[in-house]
Amino acid sequence: MKLSRRTIFISITILITVLLDQVSKIMVRKYVDPKSVSDIIGSILTLHNVENTGAFLGMGSDLNPTLKLILLLILPVVVLGFVLRYVFKDKSLDNWSLFAFASIIGGGIANVYDRFAYGSVTDFLHLDFGGSLRTGIFNMADLSVTTGMIILVFASFKKKKEKEA
């Protein structure tokens, strides 16, 4: 069976996303003391080593084990499966949308793997531009998911504009 360029593009994007995330987390777990804070770019970008047992910003970390299993492992796997199926079935997706969806899928796979393998997700980057302009502590998988979502928003505006023209 010959793989299409599209399938190879999607697969490589997912693989690179997962690898970058997992390698960065391995390095953080090995070389950064837990709960430490190190400046990378002044106090704007800092490096941490935090284990997040919940989801976004630790939400759900207090759930009972059964709900955690359902909401943080089973449900994400099901959703990722549906998104992956959609990406392979919808031949009308442009390259930017394919890249965005593959980044989201790769980031999701990487974080689900951590929850399965370690019981938590290692987060290590924090942006603080002062005041309320700051992020929670995040990782490369989170960055991939967020970047993918931003690209999808722009791609949808572009498609809408093209339809109107």
C-alpha cells in the first residue's frame, strides 16, 4: 500500500510534535529540580518542573480516580480518534488546516501518554508579561495544541473570506 503525501505529512507532523514534547519533558524531569524556577528570558519566560495531575491549569486534579480516568484519559482518546478520522476523511482541508489538526492531535497524544505512563503531565514553561498578561505553566504539547487552534481560527476566516469573494 502506497501512502499519500497527505498521510505522510500528517503522520510526520504528529510524530515530530510528540517527539519534541516527550524529549523536552525527559530533559526537564532529569535536569530541572521539581518546583524550582529558573529565568530563561528575564522573568518573562521561566523554566519550572511541575507535575500536573489535572487538565488545563490543574483543573480536575481533585476528581475521584474513576472520573479522572474517564475525563482525562478515555474521553481525550475518543476525541483524538474522531479528530484523526475527520482529518483523514475530509479531503478538502488545506495544508495549514492539516498542519493545525496534526499539531493538536500530536499534543493531545503526548499529554495522554504522560497521564497514562506517569499519572501526571510535566509542565515547565511560564510566560509573564506583567499584571494579568501571563500564562499558566505549560509544556510543548500544550503549545502545539494552542498553536494548532490559532491556525485553525485563521484558516477558517480565510476560507470564509474566499467563499464571500
